[in-house]
Amino acid sequence: MKKLYFGITLIIFCFAVFIVYVLSEGPETQKQPYKIGILNYAKVADPSIQGFKHGMTEHGYLEGKDIIYLYEGPIGNMSELISAGKRLIAQEVDLIYSPTTPASQAAKQVTEGVKIPVVIGPVSDAVGVGLTMNLNHSDVPRLTGVVFGLQEEKRMEWLLKLAPKIKRIYVPYNANDLSPQNAVKKLRIVADRLHVRLIEHPILDLQRLTDFINNPPVEAEAIYLPTDSLMASKTPEFAEIARKKKLPLTCPHHPGVEQGALFSFGFKHSSLGKQASRLAAQILQGISPADLPIEHAEFYLTVNLKTAKDIGIHIPDNVLRQADTIIK
């Protein structure tokens, strides 16, 4: 009798193990990795992508295991960006991350009619360039991300704190990009309030960009690079001519100060990419982009004391105390 009971118990145990195995789909079963497509307009935004990937890793999504990234590199042409976006759609990506305004516009266009979420950022003015009509409750339910809308006004104020005597400010920008176009519109209002004159230079012929960089207007007393991914990518060249002519140069991003600009007041690409990754992780966990309001980036003041010395500008101690980063 004991042998019979033992046999029945063994059968029940084996059957239970089998049921658990079937319900768990076996010990080797693993979900296919997510596919995240990346659209980027300019190389200057590559640190945002690295920050995004680092953030996704921190949120538990390991590259190669949990996520596969599809990225062709920076594409500085709108029609080619759209073509690259369509290729991502054809590869059935689960999400598109688009640093820069042109890339985000392309991402919005190619996802029209398909249920693929888009995380944007850095983007200067999502409303102004037509990506959405409302940051808190987007009218484009598949889209969320990070913007930095108030940077131009604050950065102009910082420029006048560092060089209070200047009155004429050179503003070159890519006339083919809506982001700097909107930035310059805001700058005009700020310039009127602060009683300075902008020397605007909309650049249409990008083949002659080097000539424009090397020959700023003779009356210019400072150079202001707006939130413009193309101009930002040329910061080292602008810094060289600014140093030669002893002009204060301000750029929209921290790396530009490392490359020789006098200062920046704006986002850090890597930090903004990490911020965007948190939104992407929530989407992969099942939260709708429509339930994730578009966020504002944090701004940082970065000052280059070596550049200040080279162009003959004294940075007051009260300004240095407010700087997040000082480059010596």
C-alpha cells in the first residue's frame, strides 16, 4: 500500500512540474528585444543619443538583449530624413527617438497613420514648429518628449551681464530650419526690451557657410548662435574667428563652451537624452505617449575663463558663483 501511495504522489508531483513548465513557456523562452529607431539631423546631437541609450540601460533595457537600436547616423537633409524614417517604419520599430527639430518633424510625418510612438528632444519650440499645439495635452497622441523653450531670452540676458557695453549682436542662422527661425523671432522681442540691435544673417547658401563664419559684420560686437543644430555644429569655427576678433561668442550647448565659446546657458545634450529615455521607458511599459506631457529641459550656465581672458573680458565673481561649470 505504501508503494501505491508513493507512486501516486510521484505522478501528481511530476504532473504539477509539467503544468508549471507549460504555463511559464519553458525556462529558455525570452521576449524579442524592442526595436528603437533613431532619426537625427546633425552630429552635434549625437551626445543626446548616447545619453538616451545610457538612460535606457539605467531603466533596465540593455542594448542587444532588451533593445536593438536602428540608427543610420546624422542626416542633414529633410527629404533624406523622411526616407530614413520610412525605412524605420518598414522595419516595424516599436518607437522612434528624434533629437533635433528637423528630425522630429520628419518623425511626425512618417508616423502619420501608424501606431508608432515618437519621443522628441532636444527640440526648441514644439508648438512654434508645428509638432503639437499643446505641451501638456498634445493633439498628436503618439508624440511626447523634451523641449527647451525659454533659453533664448535668458541667454541674451546673460550675454549682457558678461558684456554690458555691447549694442550690436551678430545672429547667423540656418534659414532652412524652423527652429532657429522661431528662435530669432523671440530674440527680436528680447533685443527690443534690452535695447540692443540684432544683425540678423539668415544663411540660405550652406555651401558658402565657411565664408559667412570667417567674415562677421565689422560692426558686430558679439556673436549669438541661436538654437540651431547646424550653427551649433560649427561652434569651433565660430569660436576661432570670435577669438581673433575678440568678440564674445555664446552658443546654446555646453560642449560649445568646451570648444571655445565664452559661455552657454542651455541644456546638456547627454542630460536631455537621459530625460527623454525616461519617457521612452514608460512607453515601452505600456503608458500611452498621450498621457506623458512634453517636458522642459533643465538649463545650465557654463563659462570659459580661458576664452574670457583671450578676448579681454572680466567675469564678475557673482556670475562665476552662479555657473554650473567653469572651464579654465
